[in-house]
Amino acid sequence: MRSTDSIAILAVLALSLFGCRADNSTSEPGPPDPGISAPAAEAPPDPKSPATAVPATTVNDKRPLIVCFGDSLTAGYGADPGKSYPDYLQTDLDAKGYQYRVVNQGVSGNTTKDGLQRVDSVIAMKPAIVIVEFGGNDGLRGFRIEDSRANFNEIVGKLKAGGARVVLAGITLPPNYGPDYIKQFNDTYVLLAKKYNAPMLPFLLKNVYGVDGMMQADNTHATAEGNKIVAKNILPLVLPLLRK
């Protein structure tokens, strides 16, 4: 994401993420191209997925849990059932011989406030690892950075206190939100990653956005093929936290 074209891609994607919604680095994404702008719009309800996250409990399955906790990018908005990135992460882990169960707790349209309201239910699952993907909807709705950071900090803090290892996934904002707001927004992920020593993927759709066949017609959400790549983006951050 270092070229001008790639930075512009981040801006266009962020504009669309109003309705959806860390590599082991804490570097923040580059600023969006100031020439890119478009209206943000909330995605409609996905007829292919439930309005709320799927219950995590499965009788007689004693494998440790990896919970993917976020908004529509996690939920797999627009993709057929079984083709979200958490589904493909499960496939990748199975292929490598890791005995973990991946649970999708993504809900389209969620903000950090929504995530905070749901975090206790995630902690109750007693997950070994939680992949946290929130924030885009906060930024695009212009929420105060202080409020989003407080919510995010409480989400991660509660998860860590509950015994889970946390992985962070971030996003950035379009230029019309102003350089100061964008910098503070981007810094939220960096600060949290440093505070909690959490691996971070700065851009969840790395090697997906702008690639033929990887994005849906809304130019926001990954296709099934794109979600396969998203899972492979997440995998290197998760593997060091696992045991066989």
C-alpha cells in the first residue's frame, strides 16, 4: 500500500465502508489521495446472512475458539454462506493441522459502541484468540475519536482480561474527513496495538481491493475469492499464537 494508486484504493474503499463494518506491524496506513472522494452509504441488510452473529456453542466440539469479531467485512456481507474470511481461515488452519474452531461474530453496520455492547457475549465463549475488526463505521459517521478510542480500548481490555489473545485489523478514512481527524483515526489502531502488544494488520483487504474478481459489485466487500485472500492476510498474525 505504498504507491499512490494503492493509497487511492484505500480511500475509495473507506468511503464505502459505512455500512459494513492489523502483518505484525504497527505502522499506520498512508493518507488517502486528496483527489478521491465519494458519498458514504450504509449497506442494506444482507439477505444471505442473519442480522445477528451466529451462536458460538457447538455440542461436543472441545477445540479452542478463535472468534472473528467485527462488522460486515468479518460477517462476509454479500458472499454465500460458508464463504466469509472466517470460513476460509478455518479451512487454512485445518489444512495446517491446527485443532481450533473459528467462529464468525461479525455483524454488518456495527460500530465500536456496538462491539462494546457485544463483547461480554464473546468473552463468555472463552475464546483463545479474538480477531477484532471495528472502527470504519465510527470514522465514516464522524464519531468523536475520543469516544471510539474509549470503546475500542474497553473492548480490547475486556478481551485481554478475559484471557483471550487479540489480533487487530484496521482501516483508514477518505480525505474529506480532514488530515487531523484521519491521523487520529489511524493512530487509534497503532496505539491499541502498542498498548496491548497485539499484532495488527493495517488493511484487512490487502491484495484484494482493486484486484479483478476479488471485490463485489459494490466495490466494498470481498467476493468469495477475495475472502480467501483476507484469510491468508490474517493467518500469519494468528499462527504464532497457536499450539498444535
